[in-house]
Amino acid sequence: MNNDNGASWERVCTKFKKEFGQQAYTTWLNQLGYNGLDGGTIELTAPTKFVRDWIQRNYGPRLMDFFHAEDSRVKSLSIRLAAKGAVPASPSQPIARAPGANSAADTLTAGVTETAALDPKYTFDSFVVGKSNELAYAAAKRIADSDDVSFNPLFLHGGVGLGKTHLMHAIAWEVQRRAPEKRVAYVSAEKFMFEFIAAIRYKDTHAFKQKFRTADLLMVDDVQFIANKNSTQEEFFHTFNALIDKRCQVVITADRSPTDLEGIEDRIISRLGWGLVADIHPTDYELRLGILQSKAEHFGEVEVPSEVLEFLAKRIISNVRELEGALNRVLAYATLVGRPITMEMTRDVLQDLIRANDRKVTIDEIQRTVAEYYNLRLAEMLSQRRARVIARPRQVAMHLSKQLTSRSLPEIGRRFGGRDHTTVMHAVRKIDDLCKSDSQLDEDITRLTRMLAG
């Protein structure tokens, strides 16, 4: 097993993901280095004490079960801290990575701190540029290509699956290639919070601060996640200031602009808007077609007729992730059954997805449309204010979210500033009742429904 070059470790990681989920794997196991089997003991390395202790306490017994199933010689499991400046002991005993993660030795040698795995597919070369994302792309490329950037931070915002994370990974890959000595920290806001809580619990806040405040480039994905998390916001605020003061670059993403973030302290919102704020809009037909053409060209094994690509670009409009997923399904079916791709086959394979996209409206879209219709800022509608000029449009948006999406009442409530599902239920009933006696409101609902459907 000690000569398997990490094959057993990869199988253990696969079992771990299946049992505990991708999030647990990304947050914890993905940070470990694998040294192999030594005298019946599996040797792993962890970057910090609290990561080591957490994994031992919560996952140690199951990891032992997984390793023992791979090799009956395994009698114990050792997780030690990665030594500063450590390198593999010898070529015959390489440090193997958890799939997609850098080993401790790789990390220290390259001067890069990675707190989340980078996807090798997410590069600038694979990012298709159009009118909806050209500013965000240009700004990301400037940061990746130059040490002299006139804006800091860069704040990217847009809906799910539009390319924010793709650009973050692309920046990290390019910076590592151009300046391998630079320390790059990429982390989701959720994981930032999770590690901060663990650092407090295990009295290791100094190591936590060193991890993020010594970075040359800090990238935090989905910052909206720390809304209403006061202690985490306090630490984020000081980390942000420390890096800006040292002229280190910061890149942040969120699902909405800084001024529309609810539950984030005003002082943080002010700082997020200091640099460049770039919106990534929903894709238009030309960009969707370009993305599909690029992906089809890279696949190469099966020819995809242009009429099929045009059909997908017109019908799958929700986001890039779903668009690429649709093409992947068609390509996989054609490859596995050995059939050429045709319009008939495409319609058959994607009938559920096409049907869903024929009438797919998102809560984000409803919120933006209703706010614009009633001349409100989005942040006002999502706020806790109860003035009628704000509360009524909010109820209208909740009503439309229930009618036009498949989302549950609790999920709708969460998307409207963390409200309870009973609040949504009340809003739906209230608008239904008012429409029977208020012809103007009834007309508003009809007009908004047409706007969202069309």
C-alpha cells in the first residue's frame, strides 16, 4: 500500500465523500496530505492543529475502517502537523494529495496557501467572454497579469452559475503560474467562518490570522454567507483592512452588489465598494452559443451539429452551469450508446430540462423585477422595514415566488432576509385576498407575471 502512489488514498476519499458528503470532504479531508503506510500505521499530515483535532475526533474511526478495508495490514492512523518547510523524505515515499488538493510540501515550496481545491477546468482559456461578463473578465485578468492594479478590492457579483467562481479559480491558477512565490488564499465565506469558529474553539486564533493575513492575494467566495454572523464579520473586517493596508489584493464575490447585501455591517459594505464592483449579468443567446461551441470543440470525440448547439442556446437559459450540464448529458448519451447526435435524440435526452426551462423563473429575478416595478432598492425590499410602501411589494414578490417557482415556503423565506415560512404563507394569502377587491393590485400581479414569463 505504501507503493500505491496514492491510489488507496483516492479510493478512501471517494468513500468518505459518499458517506459524509462533498462539503465535509472539501472542508476537512481535502486539506490532508497522504504519506502512505509505515509499519501498519497510515500517516497523514494536517496544516493546522485544529484541522487535525477535528478530523481525529469526528472522522478518525471511519477513516480507519476505510483504510483497513483497503489493506488488512493497517492497524492505526496517525495525523501529524505538516512541518514548516517540510519536503518528502525520499522519492520512494512521495506525499500523495487528496484528489484536487496540494500537499503540505507542495504548498510551502510554492509559497501558496490554498484553503480550497482549485478546479483545473476553471482557467482564463476556458472562460468565454461576452457583453454580460466582459468587465468582470477584464478586471480578473488585470489582477492575474499584473502586480500594479489600480483597484482594490475587486467585487464580482451575479446569480448562480454565471462564472464568478470560474474567474476566481482562473486568477489563482494564473498568479501561481506567473509568480509562484506569492501566497494565494482562496476560500468560501462559509469555510472562512467554519475555520474561524474552530480556531476560537481550539484557542488557535493566531494560526488562523497568520493563514489569511499573510496572503499576497485573498479571494473570498459568496461573502453573503456571513450575513448576520457578527463575530465572523468582525474577523473578516480586520483581515480585509490588514491586507488592504499592506497593498495586498483582495477579490470578493457575492450573489448581489455590496449595497444590496442584507445583514452585512455598514463598515464592511463601505469597504467592499472601495475598489471595482463588476456585475456578471445573465448570459445572452450569443454568449450561450459561444460557450457551447467552445465546449463541443474541446470534447472532440463526437460531432455536435450546429443546429443542436443553437437549440440548446435558445432553450437552456437559466445559467451556464445548467447549459454545460445539458451538453454533457447529450455527449455522454451519444458516447455510451454509440449514436450520432441529432435533434430528435437531444429533445429525448433533455426533455425534463427543456420542460423546466420553458417556464423557469428564479427568486432573484422576481425580487429584482418587483423592486424595479415599484421603484425600490432591492436592499429595501429584503430589509426588516415594515412601512407599507415596502411591505406590500415584498408580499407581492413572495406571492409570485410561490406561484412561479418550485421553491418551498421555508426556502422563499430565507431568500427574503431570513424570514419564517409562516410570513411567506401570510403574504401569499394576503395578496390572494387583496386581489379580489383591489383591481390595481390585481393588474400589477398580472403585469408582473407577464413580464417574468416573457
